[in-house]
Amino acid sequence: MKKIAVYCGTNSGFDPVYETETIHLGKWLVNNQYELVYGGGVTGLMGVISDTVNKYDGHSIGIMPTFLVGKEGANKNVDEFFIVNDMHERKKRIIDLSDAFIALPGGAGTIEEISEAISWGRIGLHKKPCVFYNINGYYDLLQQQFDHMVKTGFLSKEDRDAVLFSNSLEDINTFLTHFNS
């Protein structure tokens, strides 16, 4: 079974569509026999994705640094839970364990974590697909920025093509299935 890291916020956002689509993603993970790898929290979209995967008998792996255990609330309902020393160890463990990366809407931490996965792929530390699940156009401006980086010569077309922005689980599935094939 393949593992997909899902980066997401400890908040749920103001529009209920973010929770609704996070539930759809959780069901999609289980239906496609993907294991969830995520930050291990119980609040916000983190809690929604892990609760959904668990509700539908999927497998979930939470990874949380020691200092966040009390702050974000460690999810004791996951199948595997790892407490690591710091954020650097958490991010590395998530990248090492996962076969692909999906960012749901989130804040600066979500952007930082998916950006690190993208950067590590660009320098050859992995060859795994990265996806922005663009719910409700949340990542439209970031997608424009990535395209601008190509246009201005700061990102190769090849590296840009290794990152998908989509609001369609069908498109995401196709991208993951055919990545590097």
C-alpha cells in the first residue's frame, strides 16, 4: 500500500467546503488503498482528514514533534503515532515515509512543508509527486506564482510539471498514477 502525506491546517477555514472536500479526500485515500501520513493533530483539517480515514477503516500515521503534543493535541486514534524531537525531524520523516504529497488549504506551516517537499524533489532527494488540492480556488495565486517563476526563468518547465494544482480528485489520481511513467 502506498502512503500519501497530507499537509493541512490545524484550523478548518471559514467556508465549510474545506471540511467537506477534506472528507472527500479522506474517503478517496481509503478507497484507493492509500495510507495517510500527516502531522498527527486532532484539530482543524488535520483532525478531519485523520478522523475520516479512521472512520472508513483506512490506515493513518501521525508524526508530531514533542513541543506540539500539548499544543495541537496528539491524535491517539491513529494506527501509528511517532513523537519526534523537532519540526525538521517531523518533515524529514514525513517525506521519507511518503510516496506522494498533497497540500490541502492551510496556513504558513502547510505552505512551508509542501514547499520543502517540492524543493527536495527539485534537488534530487526524492522523485515523488507534489499536489496542491486547490479547493475553492485556494491556491490560484500560488499557481500563478509558480507559472511566473517559469516565465521569468527561476523554475524550469520540467520542475513546474512535477507539481499539480487541481480541485479534482480524478485529475489528482491520474497525476499520481502517471507520475514519472
